[in-house]
Amino acid sequence: MHHLPRERPKRGLSPRELRDLQARVRTEQQTPDWKARYTVRSGVEGTINEFAHGHGMRHCHYRGQPKAHLQHVLTAIAINIERLSGRSVTRETPPSRSPTAFRAFLDQHDIPRPKSWRALGS
């Protein structure tokens, strides 16, 4: 008995489907609604990037979810305290973002630093 070969499942998008999807997404990114949502998201992404790369939160120092959660909470509290300690009580408008203690140390000692923490490993 001769069997026909099974058709393989399709993986990924064809070049035409990919191009159409990219065009649709780029058009959507020009709408005021998308820009308003992205403004909030971009601020959150910067904070998450600092948390993950600037404070070593990609790797947990403890085993078990309760201990890992505690580590994340305490690190987040430390980051908030660090940020709040750089603010002046007399200012009416807070600065856009104060540098972390590590960044301030690098700047004080004229040590060059990358613009993004993502560039550290490369």
C-alpha cells in the first residue's frame, strides 16, 4: 500500500503575510490611541529594564516562589527608596528620572557607561 506523504504544518508567515502584518501594525502605531497607550508602556518598560538588568533580577538568589517573591518585593522597595531619596521636597515638578547610585558612582569617577543596560553583555 502506498501512502501519500503528510503535509507538514506551516511554520511562520510567508513573506507576503509578514509584509502585510508589518504594514498593518505600522499604520496602527500612528493612531493617537496607540501612542497614548505606548506612553504609559514605555515608562513601565524602562523601570522593568532597570529592575532586571540594573539590579540583577534575571537570576534569583533563593529557591522557592515565596522566597523569590520576597526578594523581588524587597528589591523593588529599595529601588523606590533610592529614587525617592534623590527628590527634593521644595521642587514643584520632579525631575524626569534621577540616576541610580551606581550610575552616579560611574559618573563621579568618569567611568563610561552604556546608554542601555542591554549593551553590557555585548
